[in-house]
Amino acid sequence: MTAEDVRPRAAFDPGAEAARATAAILADTLGGTERGVVVDSPPGAGKSTLVVRAALELAEAGRPLMVVAQTNAQVDDLVLRLAEKAPELPVGRLHSSDADPYDRALDALPNVRTSAKADQLAGVPVVLSTAAKWAHVGVDEPWSHAIVDEAYQMRSDALLAVAGLFERALFVGDPGQLDPFSTVGGEQWAGLSHDPSASAVSTLLAHNPSLPQHRLPVSWRLPASAAPLVSEAFYPYTPFRSGTGPGDRRLSFAVPSDGSGPDRVIDEAAASGWGLLELPARHTPRTDPEAVGAVAEVVRRLLERGGAAVSERGPEPVPLTAARVAVGTAHRDQAAAVREALAGLGVRDVTVDTANRLQGREYDVTVVLHPLSGRPDATAFHLETGRLCVLASRHRHACVVVCRAGVDALLDDYPSTEPVQLGTLVKFPDGWEANHSVLSHLAEHRVSWRP
């Protein structure tokens, strides 16, 4: 045994680790010579904060900047964040010619100029728009820098369409998000370096493997109870830790449990961060009425019992309101069924949506209808790793999963058959493995219930 073996390890300081990573990213972005810098961000790691800070430092350095996001909501959010941080900085919002192309709250910001034409924003230090809009912009002189936000949601063909607009770029995204959406199959290109349906980051690194790559090491969203599972199951190649420790966050209820399955799983989730409400095994329609009803009942009891959350943000308990609760599903018809069930119980203002639309959002408590619950088979859609990752990583305090028994046996009956593609950079485990990891952990927090 050496002296190094017995030397005590320094305590993990999340703030210092995050600051160190951010400093290295900004140094490569502002002072590096490569045309691109890639940053992998786990859920809730401060990706938007990094984008805003990088934008402000580039603007301060006098470097014209274009920012590329994937949706109008993402663009508007970044504009609002920039305006809040630097109210004197002129910011351009390039938008489409649709009837309602951007958040009208931007009209109240004196430093924000909006236009559907890029030439009308000439000279503005920072201009933001969607990838779809940038693809129709032509310029005589390229921007010095670009920041591509949610780069893993951007297809490589979309990157190709805007690559001529800038000289250097910072690519920031979460590799655990759902794959970029495509209306056509990409099997004929799979594994090829020019796959147009692959993410912008995958194609970028396939052609430029020497580009600087960084990762944000801390999730400020996920609690200490969730970060180890999410990191191990979904980010084994880019692990991260929680910015909080055990006991830093607490969820309590003023009304005691009535002994029902929903109340027991709520108490389990409040104590451990996770809860599995397991219904009897059965093959069901996709909008399984019992499972939908169970989800709605869990949400109703969460709100009826007067929940309060304590976190590192302040010593005072914060009421658990409908706005801080979300329900996640795999399909839109399941989300519609849950909304209808909640309305029947008199519950309103709770976000109910699919994993695709919950990406990037954050809540205190989430209730998830497991994608494989009640299914007779395990298709590629339901096994997609990113879908389960998004559903399991939206919460700050607790996540309750509603699922019928038998999914572990279903996974064994439908082992992963995805072909291994040569030339593909593996940054994500397959859905079969991730599902088994999550189910194994949830089994420790199982509450069996027959509605």
C-alpha cells in the first residue's frame, strides 16, 4: 500500500467542478483555434446558463454572434435570459413570417429587435433564431462565431444548411435526449459519416475527431437520490453527479397517508426520491384505463395532501402546486387520456405531455406512465433510451412511475436486436440495458396495488 492509497480523497465540490469545466469551455471557445467546441451536458447541468454566458463573453469581446436553437420556444427563452443578464446589450430575434412567430413578451424589451429579415438585424452583436430559419439566410460576410444550442436534437443535414454562416461554433447539448426527429427512415445511411438523420454532433465528430470535447460534470436539477441512477443507466460514458447531497432536499405532506396504493407510493417517493406503483400484469390497450386512472389518482393525492418542498434554494418550505407537477407519457393519446382523467377529478394546471415535449423542462415531482406498461411486445420506439431518460430526469425531488408488472419478463422475451453500426461513436447504452437498470432500481421502491 502506497502513501497515495491511504491519502484521504478531497471532498467533491460541485460548484468548483462546474466552474472549472465552464472555464475550460470558455477558454477553448474564445481562445482556441479549432472551428468547433463540443459540450455534453447531463439533465439540469446549466446548459442554458452556459450558452448565455458564452454569448455575453463573445459579445463583450466584439465578436459577431449568431445563436442557433431548434424550436421557437428555445430561442425565445434564450432571448429572455440574455435580456435579463445584459439589459443594455442589443439582441436580435430573427423570426419567421408566420402570424405568431415569437413570444410577444419580447416586444416589451427595449434592447431586443425583432425582424423576419436578417439584413434588418445587421450590426446587432447577437442574433438568435431557429435552425430552420437560419437555413434560409444568405450573407456576404459570415458571423465570427455561432452557438448551437440543443445540438443533439439537430440533424446533421440541418447543420450542413447553416454551416456556411459562421467561422467557428460552440455546440452544446444533452446526449441523453431523444434522437433528432426525421420523417423518413435512416437505415440506408446508418453508420456512415454523412448520415443526414444523425445528430449534428455525431456527424461533426465523425469528420472532426480532434475537436475539443468537454462535459458539464454536475446536474443541478436531479437530486442526490436520482443522479447516480440516471448517470449509470443513461450516461455511462460521460458520468455526472448531483449538485446537492442527501438531505439537502426534502418533500413532506401535511395530510397523512390514507393507506391506499397511491398514497403509499407517494410517501415512498418522498422518502427515497423514487416510487413504483405496480399494477397487476396484463396486456392492455395503449390508453390502459386502469393505468391512466392510477396516474391521475397519484397526481390528485399529491396535490390534496398539501405537499411542501425544501431545497438548497432557501430554508422555507415551498408549496407543491399543480404548476410544479408533471405527467410524462410515451404517446399523445396517453397524454390526452390522462388529461381527461385529471379533469374528471377536478385537477387542472398540471403539465401532461409526451417525453418529446417535456425535454428541457423541470418540475418538483413527476409521474411517469412507463412506456412498456401493459405492452405485449417491446418495439424500438418503446425501447428508445432517450425516451426513458427524458421521463426519468425531469424532477428536482421525486419521480413516481406507474407500470404494470411483467416488464422485466417482457424485456427478456424481446432482447435488444439493434445492429451494431461500424463507424458509429457509442455514447449511449441501448434501451434494453437502460430499461433493466431502471427497473432493477425501481423494484426497491415498489408498491403493488390493485385499483
